[in-house]
Amino acid sequence: MPRTSRKSTNTSNAQLNESNLPRSEQSTIVEHGKKFAAYDKNGRLIILGYDRKIVQDYADAQSKIRFKR
């Protein structure tokens, strides 16, 4: 009987730049297993979730709000 691997076969780049903010204000998206985490420029966690697009959109919205202040 073949054994199945429990490791993820995700080949996407976790550090892909898809933001429209200035580089100094962009959040950093990091993949932790099956979860994605967004960190601000000070290293604080903004959001943790399973869908990269949702995490990226939320982090960008929060960064825009903080950039305007």
C-alpha cells in the first residue's frame, strides 16, 4: 500500500509583492505551513489567515489607514 505524504505541495512564492503601497509602508506576508501572516514595518502581526489574498487585502487596507495618519 502506498503511503501518502502529509506535507504540503504548495509551490507559490510566499514573498510575492502584490501591493500598491510604497515599499517602506508595505506589510510583509509570510507563509507558516498552511497559514499566512501579515506583519507591519515594525514587525507586529496584523492578521493571520488561511487565504493569502484575504490576508494581503486586509493588510494593505490597514497599511493605507496607518500611512494616512
